[in-house]
Amino acid sequence: MIAFVSGPVAALAPTSAVIEVGGVGMAVQCTPATLAGLRIGEQARIATSLVVREDSLTLYGFADDDERQTFELLQTASGVGPRLAQAMLAVHAPDTLRVAVATGDEKTLTAVPGIGKKGAQKLLLELKDRLGEPLGAHVGRQGIGVPVSAAWNDQLHSALIGLGYATREADEAVALVAPQAEAAIEAGESPAVPRLLRAALQSLNRTR
């Protein structure tokens, strides 16, 4: 198992980063929040989980060991592969997911693209005794999803800056996708940052 990679950031893309390790570029699939903390040329240490398939070896990267462990635990539920597990962590922090499972909150899980009502109910049953107790202070239903909803614009802006866009371009892109995020919040959902990032990148590509 590759527990982490450490080295200078060689390249950044919307869903991945390349870390130079001993002269070799390691491609790591990351969430927007993780990518937002990386800068090309700067040193980085990313917790990783290697997913082995018959035709591929994919390295998934995380901001810390807690995210990596949660990523691996999520995949113990039937129907949850690495992509869906990563999507869950792109929308919610590990503690938010723990609180959701502990309190049976379907809405928090259905905020993740690809998870419907029935899928959320199934996940709540299967993950009930697997994710453990919340580590932070958010222990009530009112806290679920609030940090992500409040910080979607900061996460998106940081991700765009990390990908090399100018501050002005990032500001404009965030403003363009703001109606999508506000609609999600009004519906009681957390804005899906990965989806907003894709929309922002599309808008930037059209204006260049």
C-alpha cells in the first residue's frame, strides 16, 4: 500500500495532481478541496489510497489520514466504488458523513451526485457501525452540511487559483456559477463543489 506521496507539485488538473517522487511523476486523483491547497512547484504531502483493478492502478489522494480512512471505509458498503467514495468526500467532510450516518440524515447523502433517496437509505444502514463517532464538535442535525454550504465559494475560488487562473478570472467564474449554488442551498442541499468546478472551468474555457 502507498500510504502517502511527498514531493514538489509538478502539475495540477481539475481532478488530479502530479507529485514528483524521486524523479517520477505520480498522478493522484484528488477532490477540489485537496487540490485547492496545492501549488505548482511547492512541496506537498498527500495521504493516498491505491485502488487496483485488472487494467489499472489508480492513486487517490487526500488532505489527511482521516479522509483516506473514511474513503476506504465508505467502499465497504455495497455499490460504493472509489469514484463515489471520493465524490462523497468532495461534498462532505468525514465528520459530516459520520454525523449523517449516526443521525440517519438522508438529505446529507443525497446532496452527493449519484446518490438517490433509496441509495442513501441503503448506505445509512450499511455504514451505521463502520464510520465511527464524529471527531469534531458537530454532533447535531443542524450542523450537518453547514460548513460545506457556507464555504463552497471559498473552496471553488481556491481550487481555480490552484489550477493557475488569475484572481479576476476566478472571481468571475465563481459569480457565474453562484446561482447554481444558491439554488442548492435554497433546496436545503449542500452545493456540489466538483460540479460547480466543472461548470466554472467550462465558463472560463468559453471566455478565453
